[in-house]
Amino acid sequence: MPRRKKKYMLLRGKFGSFIVVERRWYDYTGISRKRMWKIVSESDDHGMLAAMAGLTDKHVKMEVNF
């Protein structure tokens, strides 16, 4: 049974910063090929991922226009 893709992703940057993005933005930009961001967690709940990133001091709160 194939795994269902989640809507949001928590990414960790090369220098330790965290961002929460939508999967469609991640797939569209091709950011995974640049190897600057690693997937830490995936979920359908944006608030939960933002709270997880907020526990660190390196959460970058940003809105991506797609």
C-alpha cells in the first residue's frame, strides 16, 4: 500500500534554521536537489509543525507566496 504524502513539511537548513513549507512549494522549487534543506518531519497539521520548530531558537517564521 503506497504511503500518502503529507501536506506540510518541516525542513532543517544547512546552518540549523527550521522552516515549515507546503509540499507543493517544495516540489515546485526543486529545493531538494540543492541539498540545502533536509526533511525533518511531515504532517497535515501546519500548527503542530510550527510549534515543533518554535521550540528551537532557530525557527524562521516566513510566508511563501506560491
